[in-house]
Amino acid sequence: MQYQLNARRGSKLKHIIRNPFLYAMAVPGLLFFLVFSYFPIYGIMIAFKDYNYAKGITGSDWVGFRNFNYFFTSDDFWVILRNTLTLNVLFIVFTTAAAVLIALMFNEIRNVYFKRISQSFIFLPYFMSWIVVGMIVQSLFGGEEPMINAWLQNVGLEPVNWMFESKLWPYILTVIRVWQGAGYLSIIFLAAITGITEDLYEAARIDGASKLQIVLRITLPLLVPTIMIMTLLAVGKIFNGDFAMIYAIIGDNSLLYPTTDVIDTFVFRSMRQLHDFGMSSAVGLFQSVMGLVFVIAANWVTRRVSKESALF
Amino acid sequence: MSLKKWFGATTALVLASSLMLAGCGGNSENGGKEENSPSNSNSATSAPKETVTLKAYFPGDKPAGFDDVLQAVNDKLKADNVGAALNINFLPWSDYGNALSVKMSAGEEFDMYLDAPWLSMNQMIASNSLKELDAMVAERPELKASIPSEMWEYNKFDGKIMGIPLGTTQGQLYGMLIRKDLREKYGLPELKTLDDLEKFLYAVKENEKDVKPFVINGIKADKLPFILSESANQALDEVLEIGVNMFAYSTKDKKVVGQWASPMIADAYERVTKYYKDGILSKNIAQEQNAETLFKQGKYAATYYSTDGVEGLKYSEMLQDGSDKLEVFVPNGDQAKPYTAFQQWNFLCFPTSSKNADLAMDVANWLSIKENHDLMEYGIEGKDWEPVGESSYKILSSYTFPGYVLTWRPTLTRTADTMMADDKKWFDFSTNPANFTLSPTSGFNFNAEKVKTEYAKITPLHDSIFLPLSQGVLPADQGKMMLEEKMASLGGQKVIDEIQAQIDAVISGK
């Protein structure tokens, strides 16, 4: 509110002069994006060029949309597109839901030590390399006698041929993703919950609201803007398959491609022999543009529903 | 922030960044030129030569004890007045190809590196990023002599030497490494034919509780049909390996065909299908990555073998207990004279951007002298290794230099004294050019530039259909049909036609 009033009253410059430290704090972040996100944008032109190492980026010949041909006319284009979107939607929905639940539960823990220890534990998988996760998954589901099958048989269930059942893998991957990412997201949500003013809770308690009512009527609604922002950020990458994750877990197991092959792994395999910068850049550009379209669309929908939750 | 403001800020940032970028570009060009001028004048001065440090990039991890050996190499380079010192950088395999492409396109200066047709060599040649070496090789007798003439001749690109071919063997024979103790346990004679092999594998399957018949890494399984065919290791109607995955060349009708459609190894695909169904090939084959470890642990009775001098050595530790429980089975071994293109898979390349190519070639020549070669590849004599005769050596330390990036010379190679007798026999066999038949497609290196859209589209078929077919996971008839269909719908014919055209051009040019 204060910001908007200021902005309306005086020029931007005045605002900067009045709050120099606030802006100084933003400089490192801005620099980061400038160097790693805005500088490289000029490289987009590689997608439209027959890129040649010797001629360099500007010297290579323009080829129009030829680099886009291979990807869009690939046989598996729709399958891969579907896989990428399905997996990402599953990831976003379940990770967010799990993270909100975890954050709400953390918020109710009163024992400080228990809270800190359990936070650290739930945060831990986020720091684990996908290669390590891949090995864990491999020993659970892979090999001639998967560990999971031994457990299943111990409780009297039929063993499953995991590496042949491509239908199961979107769910397995989702579980892994939630295990890996929900902890991290929950910490962000928890921070947002901590920021909710105590007055509201006090008032609710005086009015005799139950714990559940407080959660549903105060905590959750006030958490929605943060949830929306995190979701919108995730939607921006909805066309990017998580290469490190999928490749570390699925690897070269072709039996699982029908449900787990995403844009990034497919392009990786296509380019194994060719190493063509132009074609890979074309796919990257396509992913970014579609991501942008989706973010704008999602943001537009969000604005319609609740204006405060929108990103811009 | 409103949308308008947001865009305003973005535009401003982009503008600012492009301005700064323009500045950067200019600077680096100037900087590059300034840096180089002194080194040029240096190399002109005469003895004792001033030392120019050459920068090299190779894939893999830095070998244990490498710094000491490199120091010794550089000391000797200095003592021999070559005028160069080596600065060797190892980049992890996982991003070697990408890192090199980026370094090359960013114009970073370095003097030598490992490249190959399976990495980025063809693209590098197409973009004039590599030095032609013909004249420089001719002027360097030790280098020229250390590599057989067939190897020089048939590893040219468009008739020119674009990299020093690195290799030890002249072609490959495929076979299996067998647990001799198990074979003897079932009273089976030495394996000579595929039927003998089949008996052995089925005997293990039926009788052994803890040992399974055969293990191979999923990704290696495209070689299985070469082993399990009656035509294995002979020079018959088809050249199976022409350097392009999945395709073969029929010498009978002079046509490029799919390996899957080859009548010559059709029997192998039937065998693979049957073995997979019968559990001779593990159900796990599609995702198997630990074949080496599993075989070493004694969980399998046979594994993949090829005469490349590497495959057999992996298992020499199994014989450290003094037993001789391993033997090599090479199908049609006594009449083997397989096709070879005398093609090597690794090349020491010299970027055009380097100002020290002559000097770098001097170093390559220097490394072709036996004692220098031995110093780089096996380490410091007495500390890392000691000679056993002329062609063998005893390993004393854990120093293992990846010779295929720099030092492999067929005439200078020593084999470790731990190499099992069978393996050494077949390795020595394969280092001799006389044991191979010159492939009619030799000299052909596929350049996919003209059909790269189609080539990019069919490349994934290798992993998604061709491998499962070779693994037996997809039954032969079904897998072959799927490949035919997909190849047709993805424009595979255009790739085949292009390969055909390039092979025809090579053959007519001979």
C-alpha cells in the first residue's frame, strides 16, 4: 500500500532516493538475472541459424524455421508433449498440496526442537543429487529381484514387474518428486504463514473458533497468494521436462519411454549423434515461449479470480 | 507492479544488456590478438628453444599420480629441447562433448584435444575448426612409422588427415568371456561353435541355482547379434559396421540396408528372441548397467567380450587368486578374418584457432618414440611400472593413463602382465592388419549435414526399438516390423539414400 501511494505521488526517482537501501538490496538479484537470463537472450537467434562453430553466432547462415522441423514432425511429438505436460501437472499439483499440508502441520508443532529437527529432515531430500536418487530407485525397483517386490511378497502380495509397466511410472515419479520437492516448498509456505499477523488468530480464538476453523478460515486464505506465486513460477517451466530427474531414474530403459519420455530426454537422444546447436536451441525456444504463454494465461485466470494473488 | 511497468523494466534491461554485450565482444577479440603475438615470436627463436605451454583437453578423470608423471614428461620435453610443455586438462566424460563444442565456438585457445566421429569431429571439420595434418605428418618420421599405413590411409576425412588416429587394434572380433570352471563342471568340451555355447548356457540355466547364464549391459546389446550369428567374425555378404548406428552395407547388391533386415544375421535375432524367452538373457537386460560387477561377483557364467584390449582386462582381477577360471569364446575363431575399415574411434585433433599446431605435432611425434610413449602412458619406470619383455609390463602403481586420448600407437603398445592368456592371444591377433579383410566401405565417414532433420528423427529409434530388438525384449518379427514402419514414416529412407550416395562416392573414388 505504502509503495503504491508513493509511486502515485512522486516520480520513481524520488522513490529510489527515499529508499536507497531497499533498492540496493535488489541489485545482486537483478545482476544475477541480467547476466544469466537477459544477456544470453541474444543467443535465441541460434534457433534460426545453421549454427557453425567457426562462423560464430552472428556469422552463421539464417535458415528460417528449418531447425524446428525435426521436432514438430517427429513421430512421437504428441506423446512427448503429453508426457511432459502430464508429469509436470502431476508434479505441481501434488507437490503443492503436500507442501501446504506439511506447512500447516509444522505450524501446529509447539516443541521447538522437534519442529527444527523434523523441518531439517523433510528438507533434506531437496539437496540430494538426482544421480543418488536414481540409484536408490534402481535398487528399489530394478535388478532381477527388486527390493519392493521382496516387501510385497512378505506381506503376501503379488510381485510387480516394475521395469515393464510404463503405466505405473508417472505415479512413481510423482511420489519421488513430492518426496524430493515438497519439503523445500513447505518451508516457503511456513515462512508465509509465520508472516500472518497474530492479531487475526487472537481475534479468532476470542470468538471461539476451533483449530480447524482457524486453519481453514485464516491460515489457508492468507496463504493463497504465496501458493499462487509459487504455482505460477512452476507453470512457467511446464514445458521443460526435468532432464536430470528423468534421465537419472529412467536412463536408457526404452520400455518406460511411452509414459516417461519428456521433451528434454527426447531431444537429448535425438542429438546424441548430431550435436546440432540450432535444432536443440529451437526446441528450447519453443519450451520457453510456451512457458511464457502458459504463465500469462495462468496469471490472467488468477487475476480474474483474485487480483491480489496474481503475479502482475 | 503493473504489466506496463514490468515490460518497461524488461525492455530497459534488455537494452542495457545488449549494449554491454557489444562492448564485451569487441574487447575479447582485441584481447585474443594481443595474447598471441608474443608466442608467435617465441617459436621462431632457435635452440635452446623457449618453452611454449600447450593446452590440451581430454575426457575422463585425472589419473592418480598424474601430476608427477606430467612433471616428468615436461622435464623430459625440456631436456630433449622440444620447446614445449604440456598443460593437460581432464574434463568429466558427462559433459566433455558439450564443453568442447562450447569452448570451440567461444573461440577459447587450446592446442590439442580428443575428438571423434561419435563426438563432434564431423561437425568440427565441416566448420573448418580442425587443422589438416597431411603435410605435418609426412615431416615427422617417428609419428608416421608408429602407426600402420592402413590406419593412416583409412582414417582420412575427405582424403585428408584431420586427426591422429589413436588405436591399438585394427578391427574387432566379438565373442564371450566364459567361466571355464563351470564348463568343465558340466563336462563340456572347449566351446567351438554356437551350438556348444548354447549347450553351455542352457546347462548353467538348468543346473545352477546361484549362477545365471549370461549378462550384458543393456546399451551394449546391439553387439549381441554380431556374436550370436553363424556368420560371426567372418567377411561374408554384409559389412555390419559402417560407422552409422543400425545400418549395414550389403557387398552382394551394393546396397545400404538396416542391420535388422540383414539376412546374414537374421539367425542371430531369432536366437536372441529365443534366449530372452528362455531366460538365458536376463529379464533385466533393458536396464542392466552393472554387467561387469555382476560377472566379477560370480553371479553369471558368461559375459560380453571383444578384442579391443580393454574388455578382457576388466576381468583380470578375477584371476588374481591364481586360478584360470576364465576363457574367451570367439565364434568362428579359427577362420576369423572379419571386415574392418581400419577405422579408429579416437583422434587427436588440433584446432585451427591454435597458433602452435606445429609444436603440438612435434610433441605428438615425440610421444611416438618408445621411451617417451612409455613414460606418458605407463608412468615413471620403476615407480609406476617395469618392463616385462618388449611388449608387456608389470603395473607397480595405480597410475592408468587413458592412452586412447593421446598415446595409443599399435607398434608401441605394451600389455599388462596380468592380461589373461586367451585375451592376449586375441588382442595380439587384432593388432595385426593381416588378420582382417579390408571393408569395401572403408574410408566412408557419414556426414549427416544434408539430412540432419531426418537423422535427428531416426536417431531415437536406436534406443527405443533397435536396442530392445537386439536384447530380445522385442521379438524379432515384431521388432523388425516396427523398425521398418517407423523408419518409413520418419524419413529414414532419405538417410539411407544419403549414406548410399556417400558410400558410392567413396567406392567410385578408389
